[in-house]
Amino acid sequence: MGQILVLGAGECGLPLAHRLLRGGRAVTLVTDRDAEAVLTGTVTSTQVKFPPTLDLESDLGLGFWRSTAPNIEGIRFTMAVDRATVVTWAGRFTRPAQSVDQRTVFARWLGEYLAAGGDLRIAEPSVAELDRAAADYALTVVTRAGRELAGCFEADPAWPAPATALRRLAVLYLDGVEPDPEGLGCYTALPEHGEVISYPGLTGRPGQERRCEILLFEARPGGALDVFDQHGTPAQRWSQARRLLEAHLPAELAERYRHAEPTDAGATLVGAVTPVMRRPVGTLPSGRPVLGGGDVVCRMDPGGAQGANNAVHCAIRYGEAILHDADGPYDRAWMEWAAAPWLTAVAHPAARWTATVLDPPPAMREMMLAARHEPALADAFADTFADTFARPANLARLAPKVPS
């Protein structure tokens, strides 16, 4: 029963390390930053976690914010043209979602991991260094990868990948936003320009968390929302965002941000995500196989609100597979077996849903229009964001054992 190496301390790596440690497995977690550096750094993304994911975290003893994070009760959908509302409706989730700043989450989870006796290494190994280190472990799981390491994982030929990002992204964490009166997250579609998405969350040091609003611009490249400077300060980006809100959102939505300000010096992030689906087993230069998880294998645009959930579910399923086969061997066939249930039941459906939301086919557009007259249809659409992550009754039954 050898030791497990987990590379990356994010939404996949940290829950996996905790699950293994809790199951009695020796695990080494490698990450490039300690908890303090995470807390004082820049926001990492947006994240909305749905009830099945929150339940998994709570079961693992990691659901520290379940009673304090504001509930996201559903989606307020608005389609606007020239600041005029064309369509609007509200869909309620069956159970509320929540969002907590990943800086807060990762810092707390890192602290808990160390307190539980976990082995933590602060390093950013090259591919050659990782290859040498992996020889000392029974299994290496890669949940975070730069360009060189990602190149060790082949693209999945069954999934056509876009050559470039579908959206240019800008994320802002804000204080002083007037809450939605019904506790809903807001999804505003601006035809030809992109989407503006916002919802309540928590931010701040563990033990000092406070409510905030998380604002995401999903700009079509070259469109009217694609104005953010990669090198801008939070104040400059907020100034750009305020002008966009006033120019494109209906007045009653833009008014909510009148007194807003960035939460801190690291409260903004600008960039883009090119979706990719890779094969789950990578090959290091020596020929040694490694198991990929989370964004390394399935990377999605955040506009579908699937990425963080997908990563957590990957972690739990991988953890169960490892604990199920305590003695391995963790060879290439085993890795393919371990990854298959997650890919089939979670990652692939989540990727399809995200692509569909960003580029709705005619039938979905018609449904989104019809939802203004059918509250049940609006609720069903809202719940579709969480349906991918329906929790199986018994994770051990997700796939047959690898033939010996």
C-alpha cells in the first residue's frame, strides 16, 4: 500500500488529499503556494457549487461555510438589448447553491490538511522533476498542470476542441452591491455581446469571511464587453466594468452596483479559458503513466458553472477508487478504469451542457423564451445546472473492477 502523490491544491487536489488521508492512505500534496500566499493573492476564478457537491464536501468534513455562505436560490434570467429588457424570468433551484472565494476555501482546506497530519510540499516541479519524483510513489495524480505538463496528456479525439476561447473573461469580487431581493443569481444575456453573470458569495480570511457579490463578464471576443486590460488594477477594471454595466444592463439591474467597490487588492482577474478534453492518463518522458483529474482533463468555460463541481466530484470518485484498491497496482489499465465513471457520468455531460449554454441551439432558445410564461419550465432550466452532479447512492458501484 504505497504512498500517493497529488500535484495541485485546488478544487480537485485538496479534496482528494483529504479523502485519502481520512481513509488511512499516506499522501503527499504538492502545490506552488502556501495558505498565506493563496489568501493574499489574486482571485482564482468564479465558482458556484450545487447541493450534490456541497453534500460531498460536508461528508468529507470540508463544508465549513454551509451555514454561513449566502444561499443562491435560483437564476434570474434577463435578455436585454440597448438596456431594454426583452425577456425576463426567475427559476428556483430545488435546493440552494452557494459560492465561497476559492482563496478562502483553499487556505482553510490546506490548514485542515496539515492539522490532520498531511504531508505538504511547496514546489513547482518541472516535468523532468515530477518524472523523477513519481518513481517513488505508487500513484501520481495530476490535478494542476502548466503547458508542458498538460502536453503529456493527449487530447481526446472524440471531443472536437475550439482553436480559441469562446469568451474573454473578467471577474470582479465586490463589496457594496445591493442584494437581489429574492436571493437569486443573475444571468443577463446581451445578444451579440456576451453575458453578465453575478451572484452572492463569501470572501475573506477563514474566520473573518464576509458577504460579497461575484461579477463575471463573458465577452464575445472583439465585442462590446471585450474591453478589459490584462494589466489593469482592480480600480481600473472596476471603472471599466461600471461603464459596461451602465451602458448595457437595464437600469434596475445596473443600479444594484451604484455603491460597489472591489473587495481587496486581488479582487479581479482577466483572461480566457479555451475548453479542452484530454485523455485521463498522461505519459511522462520516462514512459511512466500518471492519472489526470479536474481541469487537467476537462477544462470548461466558467459560464456554465460546472468547473468547480466537476473537480470535486472527480476528487471523490478518484479517492474511492484508490481506497477500493488499496494495493493497486495503479497501472495504465487501472487509471483508465478509475477515470471512466467520472468522465462518463460527470465530466462529459458537464462539458456538453457548458457548450450548449454558451451557444444555445434553437430548441434551447425557444425554451428560454417560453420560460417567462411557464414557472415550472424556468425552475427546470435552473435545476439543469445542478443535474449533472446528481450523487450516486454508492460510488463503489460506478464501474466494474478491472479484470485481473
